[in-house]
Amino acid sequence: MSYRTADSLPPVTLDDVRGAQKMLSGVARVTAMEGSRHLSQLVGAPVHLKCENLQRTGSFKLRGAYVRIAGLLPEERAAGVVAASAGNHAQGVALASSLLGVRSTVFMPKGAPLPKISATQDYGAEVRLHGQVVDETLAAAQEYAAETGAVFIHPFDHPDVIAGQGTVGLEILEQCPEVRTIVVGIGGGGLAAGIAMAVKSLRPDVRIVGVQAAGAAAYPPSLAAGHPVAVDNPATMADGIKVGRPGDVPFRIIDDLVDEVRTVSEDELATALLLCLERAKLVVEPAGASPVAALLSDPGAFEGPVVAVLSGGNVDPVLLERVLRHGMAAQGRYLAVRLRLTDRPGALATLLGVLSVVDANVLDVSHVRTDPRLGLTEAEVELHLETKGPVHCVEVGQALREAGYTVID
């Protein structure tokens, strides 16, 4: 695939995607397709999980990055490549460049998780930390490209990148030929556009549903307006789809071929991530869990068989801990409660005895004795509890009140 300028970008074709599939043979894994009994029961039809979280570098991004860099002219390769990313695209570009013998520089935000920085370096890229948000990092990478002549590798707004991501769609049709609905997360739109182009070219009857985080949903207003519209200050834990403006090239394809774009809340993302971990035994990042979140939020809306694309699994351990607790709280399985008790020997043991009787698992205890709000003989305790659901949470609160404790809301 030859380099094409932004002003002359042709639409991506099925032949482009098939060419990308040949190029990626032996480079990208044909990732597993796993059935989900729990989701199938909810939806009332077979649900399969396309596990791009198990791809090399932990996400689908290697596909598009490799095809884009492999298509560079010899003099462009000699100049090296540059990219900007908070994680997945960074690792995809770094590994693709190493495999092709091309020098790579990757700009990442200063607050990027250390495991993602380390992984990008291990794949062979020079990492430069710049800016607090990806937009600042992106500007720095483009400035570097202008100064050095390095080729800027966009994460989603280029036909070669979209063709590479579209190979996921070809694999879905090979692994699940009876598929009726494909659900895929959307950030800038490269993955959804590639899948839609590949699948609709061969199976126009398959419904393609895109999913965005509600706090970073640029596609619904863009589709309504008929052109890309930026949203101010996108905010979501799903950094893989936290994009403020659709890409021009993927937007045209998504506007044409994607049947629907849905949004999901942060609570729904956290619940979906927890379900993937507990039921499917798969570590998935919030962006990768967005299709599962859509299925959970409205299971009757999807005709089966359904394929949900788990786009990535590169989740920061610190974020994972927070998200899992949030997901448990959203399901009524995690309860934080503050209460006051008399400050005397054995008081805390008595309290824990009450919780033991109602079978609440204590995860953490914070005991405060010195505070202007407290009386001379009072202490305040904050408890983090693992519970069995909303009904059990009510039972725990009732048991504490019946035992004479003052529960502080």
C-alpha cells in the first residue's frame, strides 16, 4: 500500500482489507472467539467475544499500525515514524516499527501509566513524555514530524490504518459465519470503520452497532450534523475510546455503514469489566468492555448471534482496582458505611461480630478517635464491606441500626 496524502485519500475497499490480511499473516494473531453463556442467556441468543485483548501488544492497534508503516516508501521509512498515544497505539506502533526495522518515536502524556510507558519502550520505541492530555501530546508529535521529517502515524484517520483494523471483521466472518450483529467500541472510529467496511461488503445483512462512553460521545452529534463535531473536555475512564472528535476518514465510512451508535455510562463500563473478569476470565480494559456494557444495558435490542469485540486488555493495575470496586458497588456487592460507637475496649470487636452474623465480609476498617465532631467518649468507624447484592446491603444496614449503632449517611 503506497502512501497517500490527506487531500487524495480514497475510500477503503474490501480489496484493501484483504491485502492487509495477507500483509499481517504471521504478524498479528488470529485472536480467539469465545462463547459467553451468561451474556447469551441475557440476550436470548448466542453471544461470542472476539478477544483482541489477547492480540500482540494487548489490543487491535498492531494491525493498523503495521499496515500503515509497511506501506511507507523506502525514503519515508528511513526518516522514521512518530506517534502520539496514551497506550495502545503507542505499543502497536512501537512493535510494528521494530518488526519492520523502522526507527520510532512515541509521545505520551506525562501522566501515562508506568506499565504502558515501559511496554512501549520494551517494544523498541523512544518515548517522550509531553503534556497532560493526549491533545497536547498529539500536537507535540506533529510538531516533531514537521521538524524532523518523520512520518506521523495517526491512530485512526488513515485508510491503511482502517484497512488493517478491518481484518478483525474478516476474522469474525470466518469464525462466526452465522453472525447477525457485531458490537464494537468507537473512539476515533478506525476499528468500527474497518470492521463495517469488511463485513458489509460481504454480508450487508449483518447489523453493526458502535458503542461510545457517554462522557466522550462525539459520534452521535457528528452523525446528526452530517460531519465530524468535536466535544469539549471528553471525560471517561475508557481512555481507549476517549476521543474528542471523529476522524474524517472513518467518519465517512461509519456514517455510511454503521447501523447505530449507542452510549454507555461509567457504571455500565465498570460492571461490564467486572463481568468479563469474573465470568469470562478475561482481563479487559474499560474501552474493550464497552460492547459488553451495551449488551448489559439493553440485552433485548440485539439480534443474535452477536459478536462483541473486546478491543483491548491494557488496563493499568491501579485503575483496575478502582474500576472493580466501582463495578462491585454498582451491583450492590460493595458497601462503604460510616458509623459512630462508644470508644471503649472491645467496641470494635462487638461491631465486627454484628457484621459476621449478617455474613458481610470486611475489606477495610478506618478508626477515628480524635475529631472535633466527636464527643469525648465517641469514635467514628468507616467500613468497606463486600456484600451479596442490593438486598444484602439493606440487611446489613438494618442489622447495624438494630444493634444500636448510629449510621452516618
